[in-house]
Amino acid sequence: MKIDIIGDIHGCFQEFKELTHRLGYEWEQGIPLHPNNRMLGFVGDLTDRGPESLQVIDVVWQLVMEQKRGIYTPGNHCNKLYRFFLGNKVQITHGLETTVAEYDSLTKQEQQSIRKQFIQLYENAPLYAILDQQKLVIAHAGIKQEYIGKHHARVKQFVLYGDITGEKHPDGSPVRRDWAKNYQGKAVIVYGHTPVNEPRVINNTYNIDTGAVFGGKLTALRYPEMELISVSSTMPYIAEKFKQFD
């Protein structure tokens, strides 16, 4: 299996386009398709905070649902947008406000179309993807070895939000344990969720969220080559958004 897995895009459509060009994808049909039939993988958080969230949804929907040339696993922002589109009461904060503003500017027909696309994309997505005969797992915030193959509520919470303790930092963000430090599994885990300045590779885990929406980079991991490729973000750099590890 040959797949290029892309970190949290968060509405950074131009960076997504540039990165796929760098990876050898062609956009002749309006979506990135590889001449050698490589696939694209997405670790979730397609939307929120960035300028073109709905454009990202449309392209990923076409890739995954129509062309069958992509694998999408949802993130916590995807989960919140899904609940918003279902009409559930959610707080329009933490980046969702940018996606909702884009949505509100559309015609009723366009709103119906993008809402339908995203609901279909989300409802057909696995919580996490087990690929290449269990040698590769894509999970938004990561996954513990003992959770692979399971889907109960605790697994869902871990995959969407990470190894949270229930405590909060002064800025309101959740305190998370460093699960990757203790991972001993054989499968390669590719994830995002926690922005880092450079891809973090430890114990067969790859954090490829390099904070594109916070002015960092958008990063892809080419599998099975295990090659990391990044493009610089056009967004303003916000240093405090990046997690520092010991």
C-alpha cells in the first residue's frame, strides 16, 4: 500500500494544494490525483480556524466518497462540525466560528450541498483506520496499543482528544498525557491533534500536526517510504500554540 498521510489541515486549503503538488499529485480534475495511484490519508481536523474549510471538505469528500482515492479519519473538530450540521447545540468557538461564517455566507442550496457532503463523509469514516495488514494505523490524536481493534467510548475519547486527564491548563486547554512516550506496539501510528514545530517521531509513532493554521507547516508522511515532506504556512506564527516535549 502506498499512501501519503497529511496532518491537520484546519481550512488551510492553499497549503494543502501546495503540499499535494510537492507529493506529485495533479489537480487537472479539480482534486489531487496521483499518476501512480498513490492514495491520500487524512488524520482529521479538516476545518476550523483556517480561511477555506469548506473547500477542503469538498475536495476530501470527492476524493474519499467519489473517487475512492482517499482515507479520512475524523478529528475532534470534525466531530463538533458534524454535531453542528445535525442541528445539535454546540458552542460556536475554538475555530468553529470561522467555518460557520463561511457556511452562513453560502446560498441555501450551497449550504444544503456542503452539509450533506460532510455528514456523508463523517458517517462513512472509521473512528481510526487500520491499514496494510495492521502495520499502519491512522488515528487523529493517536491510539494505545491495547485499544487497536476496539471502539468503545473510552477509545473514541482517546482517538478524538488524546490521553486527557480531565484537568485544564490555565488557558482552558485540556491536560494530556504523553502516550507516545510509552507506546510499544509494532504498528506505525500516524496522528496529529497536538501541534508541534517539527514532526515528532518516537516509538513507531509519528505526530504530523505541524501547526499549519498557527503559522507552522503542513506535513505529510509518505508510506511505506517513511519520508516526511512539509510546506510552510501562509498564516501568522503563534508560538504558544505549539507543544514542547522534553
